[in-house]
Amino acid sequence: MKLHICRVIKEYRGRSQKARFPVLSRLCGLSGRSVVDKSPPCDHKIPMSKPDRPTETTTPTHERVFRALRSEIMHGEITPGQAITIRGIAETYGVSMTPAREAVRRLTAEGALSLSKTGRVSAPQLSTERIEELASIRALLEPELAARAQPRAHLALIERLQNINTTIEQMIVKKDAVGYIRSNLEFHRTLYLRAQAPAMLAMVETVWLQLGPTMSALYARLQRPNAAGNHRTAIAALRAGDEPGLKLAIRADVTQGLRMLGS
């Protein structure tokens, strides 16, 4: 019997897909099983191995403090010349001195904080020449980022920019300087992300960081910031596919206020 089954199996393997069914029927007949399984479905559930639970990734303390302090500086929550102490940072964020010291070190390297010879850390007070320099960098890089984003713009992006611009107008009415700066930078970042130029965007964000405290001082001097108007022009150009008009609107937006402050 075993020998006969082996012969049938050998015959089965040597045949084409279509010709295998009769051989399979013979084989099942020899083994006492049907080709078509008519047995009732089994209710027994095969135990499945549980997937490994993803490990909870928590942001390191020093990184959390760095990001939070960086955001405060970029959005003008710290004024030019304001002193910052490592002990004060540690107390504010409920951490030890080590992550606070590391955050200050990194932000000083980015030009967001100034370190005096006596060891005093403060937000930088920019000279007129420095403001002009940073304004020129923005005037060079940001219109280029906008131009690169323009071919990749879609309706959802334009609607998102319109919503952010509405928020900017609300911040102007409320005279909320920090909210205004935060929303204004969000508008630009949202547009520039479509450029898919991360190195260029990183350079621009470093400039924003260095200008953050100065932007809060600028807002106090402006009776009514014109960012929302420039943004509306940029959105219209984006919708029309007008690259030159888009670049002009962005250049005007990033330079007008800063150059007035530097004058």
C-alpha cells in the first residue's frame, strides 16, 4: 500500500497543474480522505502570538528642555538682553542643572543666546548691521523656498495657509505679540515645507531663531503689522501659479518690518 501511494505521489509531481486533479483524487482515495473537505468548520481558534508591544519612546530630558527654550526664543517670548540663568531654566522645567546647561550650550552655538566674558547668558541685542544682514538672508532664501514650493502647491495647502492667515489677523486684533509671531512663522514654515529643501529651511529657521527676541520688539513698534496683507498677496499668487508675484510678496513680507527696525 505504501509503495502504491509513493508511485501515485511521484506521478502527481510529474504532471501539469490541470492534470494533477485526477491523480490527487486517486491519492485521496488511497488515504481514505476526500478531495473536498466537507467536515464542519472547526470552532477551535489557533492561538496567535501577540505582537511585541512598541517600546515607549520618550524624548530625552535635555532634548525636551532644548526644544522648549528654543521655541520660546524663536517666538519672541524672551526679550532682547533678557538674562537667562541655568538655575532658572532648571527650575522652570523641573530638571537638573545638566540638561539646562546642555540646552544653553546648544542655543549659544546657534546664535540664539549670547554668552558674555563673565559667563552671563542673555538673549542677544542685535545691532542695526546684524538686523540688516539677517533681513538680507531672509530676502535671499525665503523667496527661493516659496518658488520651489509653488509647483507642489495644492488646494489643501492653500486652504491651510488661508486659515493660518486668519489666525494672524486675530492675533493682530488681540495685540498678542507671541501669538502673532508664532502664527506668522507657521505660515512661512507650512509653505516652505512643500519646497522639499530641508537644508535651506534649516538655515532659515536658524535666522528666525536669532531674530526671535528682536521680532517681539519690532511688533511693539509696529502700529499694525502688514503680514496678513502680504500673505494674502502670496496666496493669490500661489493660486494663480504666479511664481514672480509669489516671490515678490514673500520678499516684501520678510524685509519690510525688519528694515524699519534697523533704520
